[in-house]
Amino acid sequence: MKRPGNCLAHIGLAALLLSGSLALAQADDECLACHGDNTLKAGDGRSLFVGAEALSLSAHGQAGLGCIDCHADLKRVKDFPHAEKLKPVDCAACHEKPAAEVKASIHSPDRKSQDRPVPSCPDCHGTHDIRAKDDFESSVFPINLPHTCEKCHEGRVKTERGAEFIKAYEASVHFHALEKSGLTLSANCTDCHGSHGIRDVHDPASRVARGNIIHTCGRCHVGIERDYLEGVHGKDYAKGIKDVPVCTDCHSEHNILSPQDLRSSVYATNVATVCARCHDDEILSRQYGFTTSRLKSYYSSFHGTASKFGETRVANCASCHGFHAIRPSLDPRSPINPANLARTCGQCHAGAGRNFGRGKIHVVSQKESNRGAHLVKTFYLILITVVISVALIFIAADFFHRLSLKWKK
């Protein structure tokens, strides 16, 4: 059984809260007496209209906050209309942590200049119609967020690669899953860049800096992150080697397309040229001790020739070496380990035996590096030239013979 004293205390607290709510409601009514007029405008033409419904449905309205909770200097106003200029709303008074993150971010007010505008809280969240981030009507709801960011990044903000680079996100698999399929778990701007604590891409603390990008992508692609870190690229990445390829080097950044998309950098016929960016680089080859001419030797093979003509079923780099968990040939788990070559080749060539993969791979038919291949190539070039020349001579002789017979008639 509750004590009478406790009951009285509860009743008093409820009465105090009720009286406070009534006072806030009364203050809001006084504000809306003017601001509820949709024709009300400031001296510079800005609308000063505040919709009562939008205010009540907002995150602040649902929390029971009134006008004077945000416009604190109105608490001292006794006569209306109040002064034309009020102090800017200080969101940090309640939202200390997000405000501190913004202050340390690329959007910090301290970085604002005539050439470099930065957004304020209302630019992203709205003003009197602020909704909770999980509200479908919120400007920062996952499906709506890209368009909110694009308001600045397609016009007001000048980036190194221009507005087209930002707009390219709308062609990506992430955007299609997000907006076209409604999959709110798909990556949007804040998933990669952060929300309030966004850093410049060159800042080591940025989520999209090279030193962090693997783990940023790995928040969604957990299995791929694990495979990558177990492979040769991932092990060098873990050592802090900056030249090692990361997710964005192969898949690009905003315009990430499906591997089945013809335009994708990792489409079957494009993979070889992507890998060759590093593996045909003379400077990198000298620094890290790997062999170059990988693309040339691949394109000299049947696989490469067929790939150049658009054949998608033929083997490319990833078909033999793997995708993310690329391992050296001496690793027993590597698909190009001598013990595994028959199985690897057998994926396309049914019945491939142990001898199938014993020949040289990535053969460069140059005299200095492969005398046998060079001799075979030279022989076939001479043979082909002779055969085609003889055929042309025969055709020409036959043509002139027929022509002379026609003239004699």
C-alpha cells in the first residue's frame, strides 16, 4: 500500500508538468497567432510562416518542446511583436555531442568562407518540421538523405572532381538498392562518410581515407573484408603499405556498379585492365619485386584475345587468381598453387588433368625471356605471311587470267 505522502508528491509533480505543458502551449499559441499566417514575411522577403501541424508532428513537438525552448531570448520578451532579429538558435544547448563532432568536421563553422560555404543544422535536418531520423518524412531518413546532401554538393560546394562525381552515386548499386528497392540498409552518404563528424578524404581520421576504407566497406561486406585481409593485398594493407589496392581502386567510389553491368570496372572483360594498373607499372614492379607485362601476356593468349572480342565466359585474372582472397602461388589455398591448378582449370575445361596446368602461364614470346615461344611465334608469323601471300598471288593471277579471256572475246 502506497503512503499518502508519496501519492501527494506524485500528484504535485504531475500538476507541475501539466502546468508547464499548458504554459508552453499557451506560449506557442501566442507565437502562432502571428507566425501561423502564411503571408507573414521578413523585411528581406523570407517567409516567417510556421505551420502548426508541422510543428506538432516534428521531433521537438512530439517531445513536448515549445518555441521558447529553442528561441531562448523570447523568454524575456513581454511585449509583442518582438524584435525583428533574434539570436540564432543554439542547437548545441541540447545536442552537445553532435555539435562537438560538427565543430571538428569538414562542415565546421570555423571553416566557413565566401568560397567555402558550410551547412548549418537546419540545412540538413530542417527547421520547425524536423523529424526523427527513423521517420520516413525526415530529410535524413536513409532514402531521403542522398537528395539532402546533393542540395549542397551539386551546386554550392565545389569539389575536386565536380558535381558529376557526386551525381554518379545515383547510378550505383547502392543507390538502386536504396531508392529503387527501398532497402534502407544499403550504403548512403553517412554510412561511408559519417554524419556529424565528416572529415576530409585526405584526413587520416576520415572513414574514406585509404587507411580506413577497407573497414568502412567491411561494416556491410563483412565476409569480403575478411577474405581481403587474408590475401596478399590485405596483408600488405595491414602493414600500412599505401600502394596496395583497396576497394575503391577496383570498384570505384560513388559509381559502384554490379560486376554483371557492362560499364562496371570489374565486368568480365574489364578486369584485366584494372589489375594491369598496378601489375604493369614499372615503378611498382621494381619497388615490390613482381613481374610486369601481365596484360600483354594475357592478351597474347587465347583467353585474352577472346576477352578483347567481348567473350565473357573466358578466363580473366579473377577466374584464376580469385577475387578478394588473392594468395601467392606457394600458398596451399591459392587456386594457382600447382596442386590446385587442375581443379582451377577444370572449372572451364572439364576433365583437366594434372598435366593440364604444367605449361608456362603468362608467356611473353620475346627472344630474351622465352626463346622457345619466340621461335614458335616467328615460325607461325612467317608461315602465315607466306600462305596469305601465295593466296593473294593466286587470286590476282586468276583474276587477270579471267580478265584476259574476256578481252579476247
